[in-house]
Amino acid sequence: MPSARCRSQFLPGTNLEHFRGDERGFATTVVTLTAGALVYHFKLRSHPPPGRPWRRNEIRKRIVVGLTECSMTHTKCLAPGRAWSTHVWVPVLFALVLGVAVAPAPADQYRDRRLIMVRDQIEARGIKNPEVLAVMRTVPRELFVPKSVRPQAYDDHPLPIGFGQTISQPFIVGLMTELLDAKKDYRVLEIGTGSGYQAAILSRLVGEVYSIEIVPELARSAAETLRSLGFRNVTVREGDGYRGWPEKAPFDRIILTAAPPEIPEVLLEELKGGGTLVAPVGVGVQNLVVVQKSADGKTTTRSVLPVRFVPMKEGTE
Ligand SMILES: C[S@@+](CC[C@H](N)C(=O)[O-])C[C@H]1O[C@@H](n2cnc3c(N)ncnc32)[C@H](O)[C@@H]1O
């Protein structure tokens, strides 16, 4: 079965993850550099070398050198007591003016919306685990949904991700993650990778995440999204969750994000003694349940609340 391993991490303390999809940020950079180059061009033309005009290739060369020098030496030029060279400050000034003129980049808009989502949809409804809340404040949900629904990424409902499937409502992701009671050294199995968002949230809370998705296109795109965003400890596998993942079992925690009529026996077998499984269960009327497996293998199940998930499909293999 094909599987994709994702290895690389976000740099702590940076917002690099927001750059993906930030077309306006890219456009701003291009416009800034072009404007800087134009201004510099006209400045050069008004100061020709003694006795002759600039040659064309000389101007081009000087613009490139000027802009490169600008980016490499601007820190030095800003040092107290140093005169600013004009070929440095003109492009820098332009960058500043454009930076202010252009409305806040979408990255920032999404960050604010993410914080509001956590406050109003998750904390306000009783999710308390500070680690879950912190992770949900950082994972860029907008990058896990199709571009066409990106503006609704932080709305209080599930969203379509193609192939008749959905990314769960943010509150349900928060609730199920809290119910899992994850720890840093845990190995977690997810059934139903979908967009990869739930796997990304888990990735920051546990040691290893193994996620199975039955729709090949979704398995591939989720693996690619997770890889490109640096969620290194997630392994996505295209396959049928009813078969479990025997090569990687047993798991400390198991989460199902598609609803089976009842919990598949194979998944209960793959759960460690002392482990927890969280799943929507039922046909038509579904309940979110938490199954605890004791050290001697006995299970107890409690219902948390009624939910509506896509059904867990039987594979054809
Ligand atoms: C609600 S979506 C999952 C949401 C996902 N966790 C996310 O964060 O986007 C349910 C997913 O389960 C998948 N699925 C359904 N039956 C499955 C099965 N037997 N094995 C694995 N995945 C299955 C669906 O294709 C769908 O992508």
C-alpha cells in the first residue's frame, strides 16, 4: 500500500506556515522590488557618469547590484551615526510605503480568525485542555481546505473537501482531541485522514500519528499538505480503516473520524491496554463515544453527545 512519510518541522516562533497561499504577500514583494528598481533607474539616469550617458547594460547591472546591496547592507546602514546611502533608502522607503498601503495580508487575517475561532467556538463550549487550545491556535486550517472554501475555513461548521467528504467542524476536532487525552510519547491511529487537519493537530501533541484514508486522492493530497507544512511525525496510508494497521499496532490512542455502525473489533484489538478510542458510532443517529480499554483487555464505553459524521465505508479489497 502506498504511504507517505512527512518529515520537517515549523521553525519555532516563526509564522512561515502562513506564507503558503499568501499570494498578496508575494505580489507586494514583486511590486516593491519593481518600484524600487524603477526609482533607482530614474535616479541613475539623472546622474550619468562624467562626459557620457549610461550604457543600457550598465544601468541594469547597477540596479541588480543596488538592490542586492540594499538587502545585504541595510542593517549596517541603519547603524547609529552612519549616513544612509540613497541607493539603499529609496527601495527601503518604497517597501515601507507599500507595506503600509497594502491591507493586512491574508495570513494575518487568518491568524486573527483562528484565535477568534478557538475563543468563541472551542473554549466557550467548554474545551479546557490548554495544549489542545494552543495547538488549535497555530495550525493553519485554511491550508487544509480547498481554495474555493478557504474564506469559510474558520466558520462553525464542517466544510466540503471533495469526493463527498468533509473536514469536521472545529469544535468537534477540539472535543475529540481533548477526549483522546494525548501525551507526547503516544502513538496514535486515525481512521479517516480526510484533509489531514485532525492529523496535524494530533501531530503537535503526540509522538507519532498513523492515519488511514480510503479515498486515494484525499490520502495523497493530505499527505502532501502535511509534508509541505512540516508535520513530520504523520504517516498517511491509503487503505481501509476496517483492516486497522497491524504493522504499527498497538496504539495508545485511536480516533475514528468516519462513523462505523459499531466499533470494528480489529481496532479494539490494536488498542493498547489502558488505551482510549474516540469515535462516532451508529447509522442514522450517531453518538460520539469514548472507549477505555483496561490492562486486562476489558472495555467500557460512554456516550458523549449525538453527532453527524460521514459513514465509514467498507473497502472492496
Ligand atoms: C469527516 S472526514 C475526516 C475528516 C478528517 N479527519 C479531517 O481532519 O479532515 C471522514 C474521512 O473518512 C474517510 N473514510 C471513510 N471510510 C473510511 C475507511 N473505511 N477507512 C479509512 N477512511 C475512511 C472518508 O473518505 C473521509 O475522508
